[in-house]
Amino acid sequence: MTANGWLQILIFLAVLIALMRPLGLYMARVFEGERTFLDPVLRPVERTLYRLCGVKAEVEMGWREYGVAMLLFSVVSLLLTYLIERVQHILPWNPQKLAGVEQALAWNTASSFTTNTNWQSYVPETTMSYFTQMVGLAYHNFLSAAVGVAVAVALVRGIARKQSATIGNFWVDTTRCILYVLLPLCLVIAPLLIGQGVIQNLHPYTTAQTLEHAATPQTIAQGPVASQEAIKMLGTNGGGFFNTNSAHPFENPTPFSNFLEILAMFLIPAALTVTLGKMSGSSGHGWAVFACMLLLWFVGVFCIYASESRPHPLLHGVDQHVSASQAGGNQEGKEVRFGITGTALFAATTTDESCGAVNGMHDSFTPLGGMVVLSNIMLGEIVFGGVGSGLYGMLVYVVLAVFIAGLMVGRTPEYLGKKIEAFDVKMAMLYVLIFPVVILILTAISVLAPQMGLSSLNNNGPHGLTEILYAFTSAAGNNGSAFAGLNANTHWYNITLGFTMLAGRFLMMIPMLAIAGNLAQKRSVPPSPGTFPVNSSLFTILLTGVILIVGALTFFPALSLGPILEHLLLQHGILF
Amino acid sequence: MTSNLKIAIRFTLITTVLLGIIYPLLVTAFAHLTMPSKADGQLIVRDGKVIGSEIIGQNFTGDTYFHSRPSAAGNGYDAANSSGSNYAQSNKKLVDRIQGDVATYQKTEPGKPVPIDLVTTSGSGLDPDISPAAALYQVHRVAMARHLSDASVETLVQTHMQGRQFGILGEPRVNVLELNLALDDAASQH
């Protein structure tokens, strides 16, 4: 670890904190339906869109209707993307003449992008046409993010409102998120990325007569990358235009583009804590939640950075030291321009939230570095989290923390004036349980089925288990990053991971909306001396504790058989 | 339910046109008007032929050129098939591959430890850069093969070192293709 490395991390943090407050307050205005500075341009577009779609913007929905609208939209848009993939060979913008996508893969990919997972079982350069990438996939980058934010905002309304039967209008929330938040930010970020060297064209792939091997030309993949890259990061989608995602020089050419991409990933989720504070009328609570997230993020960055800086114990004749002329440490799967710092910062961030973009190969991380990225997803990606999904995931833990605090003092727990009762806790527990049940059961079946599960492995020994565990964790968490050595483009993995992604998204969103609807209709009780304050540092500590205990109790056994065992064996010189 | 279904279908179609077609084409048009070279991938053209991209690595195997890092993309630096090795640290194939490459490098530099980035594959398999340490390590071999003095090749390496961006971000590096092009240019001037 170096002084410069820490400086890079601290600068990132300073910029994030400077930007999140104005954006968070702006988003509160957007979702409260107030005037913003973009109204003169966007208001007419918004009205036209409502008119064309038949949306009655002034009519609000109860939580059931909100959920139904969300599901219907997801099904329709999923089917459209499936269709586009299947018939891409007869659609335009396919200069490489790529064939239609095979059924299981098309299903997996459509589920993946609809659920904001962006798990990729395929090599994009050789599978997806420009049309599919733009219209099928980048489209979902916008919409899945907007849907996530809409659900989070509905939940915040549920917390803030008193004796209300409704929690907002799904179509309005989604539309306003796209028009007022995502699109303007993309139009700022995409040009900045192009300025750094991210490509943006519709040309066929380039053939280059390379300097030394002119006889065997290099084919260079092209495409409309920057427009997709901007929303891929901003919407915490993470689906790469190219196979190696943000490690590819055309997706992430410079250290500054790397900085921008990490910032874009974190910006909206961090700002949503400010939005939470503003809309719920307790900015102190927003900050308490932010503090908990910041703490967990920082620990993750530190652990990955420290672990990846360590030399491989079994190499001879190799200079692995960190020095002024080389980054040193574990360089397998990392790019020289980012070094250990830029990769650690990216990896911690992408797994703390549900982004899943990578700028280095997680599969080649040190065992403990890999364990930290995996654990980040296992904690539920609530550290800033996915756009929207992070905030509502965190609020589940908030409900649990308040509930546990209530049990400790023997009072009915309250959260911002609302009594937390049996229904709320049941729904929160449903949310907490669905996640590990899906992951652990499917991992176990894969491990027991050599033909289906184990034949896809790239690494043997405990690391093989970690590859499978990572795949299902990433899919259930809608993260989408991978221990990419696992060949997931098989019928078994395409189909099971496809269902895992849908479960991880919709089975978790619906309990969330139920809590929102139930909280909204409750009356508000004034705080009493027995009320546990949710804007204190004590609350931050309790919340962090609940997250770590739930996460550790659920996943520690699996982790001890995977990365921990691998680490111990490696230190004793055992390879597989 | 049926009214929401109707809205869902219309909403999907209209937003698809807006976000899937208008938005990327707008960005493409902007890129081509303002930054055409960057939008097309910073291609290097020599004698009317494209010989590569400034920011995509190439394979170099001869002694007269500086070598890039090993690559797991296709058969090496396949820019239509980017890939990392995805080997775990506990994978015997990783350790064997690295030790094999180390042995090759140490033939010309006996006993001198090889900088780690020179014997590890990058994430993309297309890394255009090596660390300054990895470039300096190869100076002696390249100088011998080209019958130049170590000092003159080292000077060339020094002039092609890129510092951290804005003095802070990322890591110092040397673009291998640019360095090798400069080597060829220097040779043709003599």
C-alpha cells in the first residue's frame, strides 16, 4: 500500500461526498413532483410521454397495483429483449453478421438485463449485434435502474406518509427517474468518457496489420460503447459492451475514465441516502445510514487493497515488490494503468452495490481479496447498493435493527414515528431469507452434479467451489460480476442463473412494496423517551452489527470451505 | 390490470425508441463531430494501412521489440475476443506459466528478478502498457538485438514513460506499441 494509493482513495471519497448532497436534494424534488431547473425542457417531453402511453399521472397507486404495474412492465420489456436477441440477424446495425442468439442464452441474457443484474454468459464481441446492445441491452440499463429507484422511492414515501392508502404512481416515478436523473447525467458522462478514449461508432470491426505480425492481422472490435458505458455505470448495471468489461481499453482507457466510472457507480446510490433524509423529514437518519455504508465500504476497500498488494508466496525469480516503477503485488488479471489501487477501489465499489462491472478479473484475485468481493455481495449489496435496490435493501436491515433494539428494551419498536409490527418484520425476514436459500441450495446442487455443475470449472480445489458460489451469489444479488473462469454458457447455468436473477429481483421487491404499503397506512406516533433514535451514532453501530451478524451467520460456513481454505492451503504451498 | 398492461406495452415501445435508438445515435453524432479519432478507437495509420490502435496492445515475440504482457485473449491480443486467464492463485497452471516465462526472460538476464506485470496476463488480455520497471528490464535485450547502446535505448524508454494522470491517478506506465514504433523510427533515421 502506498501514500499515493490512499490519496487516490481519499480524493474519490471527497468528490463523492461533495456531489451526493446536491444530487440527493435534487432527486427529492424530482420525486416529490416539484419544479426543477430542467422543467422548461423536460416537462413537455414528460407530458407527451404520459399522453402517448395513457398514463394518468395524477392518480396514485396502492402497493399492490404499484407491484403489478412493475411486474407487467418487466415482463413486457423482458419479452421484447428476448425477441430482439433471437432475430438480431435480420435487424440493422449488425456489421459482423452475427447470428440470432440461442434460446437458453437469450433467456438468460434477457432476465439478466431486466433484473439489473447484467450477468453475461456470452462473449459480447462475438454474440451481440450493435442493435441488440443498444436497443435490447443498454435500454434495460436505463429501465432496470429506474424501476429500482421507483421502488426505493415508494418505500421512502411509505415511511414518510401517515394513514395513506397509496405510495405513488409507478409510471410517473419511472419516467421522472429516466428523464430528470439518468438521461441528463448520461449526456454529461458519455462525452467525458469519449474524451478519455472510449469509442463510439457503428463501424465494422477494424483489421490491423500489426507491427511484428503483419501476416496475421489483429481484428479490433468496435461499437457504440460510450453511450452504453455511461448508463452501465450510472445505473449500477455493469454489463460490459466487451467480454472483459471495464478492463477493456475501449471501455476504460485511462485512470481518469476509471475514476469517472467508479464515481458514476456510487453517485446515485449515495445521493439516495440524502433523498431518504429529505423525504422522510429526518436528514440525521439519512446521514446515520450513510455513515454505516461508508464504514463497510472503507473496510472492504482496505481489505482488498491490502490483500492484492501481497506477493504470491510460491513464485521465484519474480519481482513482486511495490515500488516507484511498478505497482507490484498480484498483477494477474489487472491492468497496468489502474494498478492495485484503481482495481481495489473499483472491485469494492462494484460489489458493495449491485453493479458488477469489473476492471480486473475477480477470479484471479488473491483468495482473501476474492472473499471480500464475494462477501460484499453476500451482505446484500446494501453498502450504497444498487440504484434503488441498495437503499431498500438497507431499509430492511434498518427495520430489523429497530426491531432488535425494541426487543432489547422490551418496547414495541418504532421507526420514524411508525410502529414496526409483526407484518413488517415478517416481510423483512422474507427478504433476508430468500437470498441465502436460493444461493446455497443451487450451489449445493451444482457441486453434487458433476455433469451439470462441475464440468464448467476453470480452477480446481476450494477455488472451484468459490467460482460456483460466486455465480449464484452474483445472480441472486443482481450483481452480475463473475469469477469468470466458470463457463456459465451451458443449459444448466443459463437456466438456473436466469431463475435466480428473477428471484433475486422480484421475490425481494414485492416484500419491499408490501412493507411500503403497510407503513404508509399507519398513523404516526410522537416520539417518547423510550423511542430509539435512528439518527445517532449508536444506531449506526447497531445497524452495522445487525448486517454483519446476519451476513456472517448465513454464509460463514460456505466461505470457510471456499476462499478461507484456499488461502490456508496456498500458504502451505498446496496448488490445484 | 388490463389498463396497466396497455400502458406497459406502449411505455416499452416508446422508451425503447427514446433510450435505445435516439440517445445512442445522438451520442454517436456528437462524438463524430467533436472527437472523431477517439470515437473510432485512436487507430494508427502508416503508409495508408491501419497498423493498430494506440490503446490496444499487440503481441511482440522477437528480441528486437519490447514485449507486451502475456495475453489470454484468444491466441494472444485477439481484440475481437478479450479475456483474462481467470486462473486462481492456487491454480498450478498459473504458477507453471509464470515460472516458464521467467525462465525465458532470465536467459538474457540471468538471475535478475522479472517485474511481475511482465509475466502476468492482464484483465482484458489487451493491456497496451507495461510498467516502467518491465520496460527497463528489457532494455539490454533490445539494445543487443538492434546493436544499439543500452543508454540510447534507455533514453528512448524514458521519453515514453507516462506518469500518473494529473500527477495522481493510476500508475506510471509505458505504451509498448508507441515505444516499438519509436524504436523503428529511430532505426530508419540512421
